[in-house]
Amino acid sequence: MFMLYIVSYLDRINVGFAALQLNTALKLDPAVFGLGAGIFFIGYFIFEVPSNLIMARVGARIWMARILVTWGIISVAMMFVRGPATFYTLRFLLGVAEAGFFPGMILYLTYWFPAGARGRAVARFMTATAIAGVIGGPVSGVLLQMDGIGGLSGWQWLFLLEGLPAVILGFVTLVYLPDGPHTANWLTSEEKAWILSTLQQEREQVRRYGHNTLRDAIGSSQVWTLSLIYFAVIMSFYGVGFWLPQIIRSFSGLNDLLVGFLSAVPYLACSIAMVLIGRSSDRTGDRRWHVAISACAGVIGLIAAALLKSPAAELAALALAAMGIWGTLGPFWAMSSEFLNGTAAAAGIALINSVGNLGGFLGPYMVGLVLKRTEGFTWALLSLAVFPFIGALVTLAFGRSQKHRIPIQ
């Protein structure tokens, strides 16, 4: 799962590294690039809930393999972009192809981990986004240096060689990924029985006090509140993720290769933070304060990155912003899955993710619009900082309203 998410996140954000050459080659202005980067999430939004409901019916192995192969093919096809129209079209189709992967994996984790261990499990799984940045920055920088080899531009080599692993891993998934503990050949009969019985007891609790049906999920104020929190976090998550290479180039003036290596620094910092925050959240049983404090750290980092003028200080501030923003994810998804069960879990997790990921459309687009009007990233970063602050406030209010609900076991 970790390997799959590394490839997923890399194929989603590698357009940010490609933009170091792509925008000049195709004459894409910041607003066009921001819209194209974000339009991925419109396709993602439309097909997210149906995809998760299908996975709940046909099983993770087959459905995840299908998702991987189709998104890998479309990711490779990004090398044929010729202007805004093909850029928008392929980014939209990439979102359609990848829809259901992330919420499907979150749902899949609920098949394996009890609530008390889920924060660590989700955080470790989602650390893949940070590791993708650690790996993807230097690798993308190297691939951009292949400019002119075989008659292809560096950005074309990037899309080709970073898209193929998804297709290969799709077939690996079809062979290797079990649909759940009951089909895992590395577990003993006793281990399978323990996992299944423990999770069944939790589902019985949720069945009495939580949400169980599709109607429950769609009509739940908790689901929509969590969607709003996730939207606020994701605005900054992808606002930073898609633009990070260009932000670093703006204050460093370095070449593509060195920008790729420097972009790994914030991702390395947040990969450590995600594991520590997820572990702390499970140990204390707290989700609300871990999400809110992490989001506030992200706010401080974004403001500092906007106002500081030293390249080293700006990079450190971006690392703090990444630690805070990414650090919300483990406790957030543990909190989100604790009151959902059955069909409601499939639909509710997908709904939270799809609505929240509209922030992945608006965040990069907003940065592009602000950048086009101000000719610098100061106001763009300050604008992004507003959203995790809102997310922190809503999280604290949501947590107080949930005190009567099921305790973490």
C-alpha cells in the first residue's frame, strides 16, 4: 500500500516539477498552470464515491489493480501535452482514473486495524506522500536533465518514466494484495480470528451509535463537517505541493536539478512528523487537538515562508509548514473512520475525501491567480495560511460536539 501511494502521489504532483520546463515550452501562464494542476480534482470528485462503493463490492485487489493501470497509462500520456486544452483534458482524465484510490485504501485499513491502532496505520500509510516528495524531487530533477535525449524534452521523459511504475504495480497488486485478513496467507488461523473478532466488536458498537448506511453517510452533519475540515487542510496541502518547486526556485535561483534536491527537505521533515504525530494520537487517544495543533503549525510555517527573506529561513519555514499540514492527516482519518460502518464507511470516507479534495482544485488555482497579479509568492502563501487556521477552529468545535460519541478502544 505504501509503495502504491508513493507512485500515486508522485504521478499527481510531478506536474509541479515538469512545470519548471513545461510552462516555458508551452507558454503556460501561472493561472493556466494552476487551473490545469487543480482540474485533476474535478474528475476525482465526480467519480470518488461510486469508485469506493464498487470497491466495497468487488474487493480491493481487482479494483485497485484497475485504478493503477488506467492512471499509469494516462500519466504517461501527459508527455503528449501540446497546449492548455490537452493539458486540462489529460489532468481531468487522470483524476477520473485515480478516483477511489485514496479513500479505497483508507477503507481497506479499516478491514485490518482496530480504532486504537488506526492513527499510526493511517499516518504510516500517508507518510508515502512525504516519501514521494523526498524521492520524487531528486528523481524529477535528474529526469529533467534528460532534455533532448531521444528527441524528447526533459518534462516528457519525466511523465514517461514516472507513469510506467503505476502500470507495473497494477499487475503486482492483482497478484499480491489480499482482499482482507481472511485471505492473507501470512496470518495464522488464530491471528485471522483475532483481527476479525476485534473488528466485529467495534462494528457492533458503531452499528448501535454510528452511521451504517449510504443515507446515513450522505445525511450526516459529522461527515459534512469533516469534509469542510479536510477541504481547509487540502487547500494548503496541494497549494504547497504543486507549487513547491517553483517557490524554491523563486527564492534560490537554482537550476532544475538542485531545485529537485532542495524540494526533498520539507518532505523529509514532514515524513518524520507524520509518524510521531500519528503515534502520539494513538497513545493519548486524542484526535481533535493533534489535528488542530498540527494545522496551526502549518499556518505559522506558511506565514513565515511568506515573510522571511533568507533562502535558508524560507526553506526551514516551508519544512515547518509541511510538518504541520501533513501532520494533520493521520489523526484526521482515524477520527473520520471511527463512527462509520459498512456501506456508510465506504461512502462516507469517499465523500469526505472527494469534497475535501476540491481544495486540491482551488488551492493550486488560487496560488496561480494570486501569483499572476502580484508577481511573487508572498501573498499566495499568506492566502493559503488562512485555510488550515479555519480547519483548526472547525476541528476544535467538532471535537467538542463529539464527546458523547464512541470512545476509542
